[in-house]
Amino acid sequence: MLRCPRSSQKIGEMIYEDIFKRKTSIDIRHLTADTHSVFNQNIDDRPYKSNQNFDIGLRILTPWYDVKEDATLRMMSGQGREVIVLLPDDDEFLNEMTMSLRIERFLRKNATSGQLAKYENIKRVSMTR
């Protein structure tokens, strides 16, 4: 499958900004101690944000990521103290992501500031459903 870093970044944005709703820390309950911990955010082999030096992390692997063997993924998870989420090779999802990027690029290139504000509002409302 052809690697598409722009689509990978867009998937990361959807997951970390829209699904997690800007949540960059998690509550960890281990035995009797409650801990509030911040985590690294990665998409494929790239950090989603800079300055990530936390103890634990979440790595989202898109269908464009090269390595998918179970043994390799387990080793990556153990070495990096990360939870790894492997997204499936779903053609419909990948086509929607590609089309979404094309539409967004077209709108940003050709829309007026008022039209762009309407687009952002529609996007925001559709994500809350």
C-alpha cells in the first residue's frame, strides 16, 4: 500500500483532537495509588506533537505503516512503554480520508474567509454528533 503521510497526520488529528477532545492526560489506577499521567501521542513513526518525553504513550498505526507482524508490534510496545492501536486496512475509510483531504485543500484554497468559517462550523457540529 502506498504510504501517505498527509493522510496519516489527518488520522492523528482526528483521533487526538476530535475523539480525545484535547485530552492529553489519563488517570491510571494501579493497586491503591491513583495517578494522573500525561502520555506521548504518536502516529505511525512520528510524534503527533513535539516535546513528548513522558513515561507512557499511545501510538496509532495507520494502514500505511510498514510493520504489522505481531511479534514486532509486541516488541515495539514493550520497549517504548506504549499502547499500540493498529487501524485496519479498510478501503472505504482510506478513500474517505483521501477525499476529506482533497475537499479541505480545495476549500482552503478557493473559499473566502466567511465560507471557511462556515466550513469549520459544519465540521465542528458534525464531530459532536
